[in-house]
Amino acid sequence: MIILEIVCEHCGRENQVRHPVQHQLDRIEQGIHHLKEQARMTQSDIDGLTAAVQAVATDLTSATNTITQEFATLEAEVAAGNPVDLTGMQTAVASLQGVQAGVDALTTQVPPPTT
């Protein structure tokens, strides 16, 4: 009679025919868990970028509305023959420059596309 001893190369346990397969399944399961964690982190990154984009969009809408109002004010002053005060327009444009800084910050957060 021939007796075969199977020894697991991972842990050294003997006579466990299915044992090496279990180690492989455990490694696959760990890999799947790791991929799920990466996907969660990626989703978290996407959520953060989405919130930042929404904030910039809100700032841009506000700046656009302010500039539109300042143009209307300037047009009314010119139509009335009054001297033009550019202070409001300068403030509105400065807010738009702040929005540009937000857009610039977003472009540095977005990873380059993978090929």
C-alpha cells in the first residue's frame, strides 16, 4: 500500500487535500476585499471633487449675477449722464478671479486620465 502525504506549502499542515485550495481562495478573497476598499476610496475622492465642483459652480453663478447687476448699474449711470463709478465692477471682477482660483485648484486635484 502506498500512502501519499500532502503537505500544504503555505502552512505545512499535512494530509489536507483541500487545504492548499483554501489558501488560494483566501488570497482571492483578500484581493477582492482590497479592490472593494480601493473602489470606496475612489468613490470618496469623486464625492469630494463633486462637492468642490458644486461650490465653484455656486461661486460662478453668484459672480455672474453680480457682474450683470453692475453692468446694469453702469448702463443706467451712463444713460443718465452721471459720472461712471467703476468700484462695483472692480469688486465683481475680483470675485470672478476668486472663482478662477477655485477652478485652478480643481484642475490640480483631478488625476490625469489613464490609458
